[in-house]
Amino acid sequence: MVQPSAEPQDWERTLEGLHFPLSLVEFMKRAREVGGVDSEVHGVIGRLQRDSYDSLDQLTQEIREIYAADGVAADKLPL
């Protein structure tokens, strides 16, 4: 089973204060502005498929799906 290197705090800091609807471009910019997060966060963001997100739930669901596709167990997800 794969273990993610990013911690929940990395994702909390990256997702904090987002306003929806949110474009992927805006989210990528915001993530770059947040310093000190694990590089895995940026790698996962780079794999997001949608151009925009209507809600935090929609965004986090896609992030969880990426982790699951990589073999991370549901109880090991960092968000």
C-alpha cells in the first residue's frame, strides 16, 4: 500500500480561504503562493482534470480520486 508524503496540514493550508466557483488556474496560483507545503501537493494539483470547481467538496473529491488511483488507502488519505 502506498503512503502519501503530504500531511493533512499541507492540504489544509493549500485549501484554506478558497472561494468557489474556482478555476484550476486560480487554484494553481494560490497553491504556489502557499509556502512550505510538501511537493506532493503540487504534483497532485498538476494532475487535476477539470478546468473549474463549483465547491470545495468537488475539488477534494477529485484530489482523493487521484490518491486512490495511486494506490493510497482511504484511511491514509491526507485530506
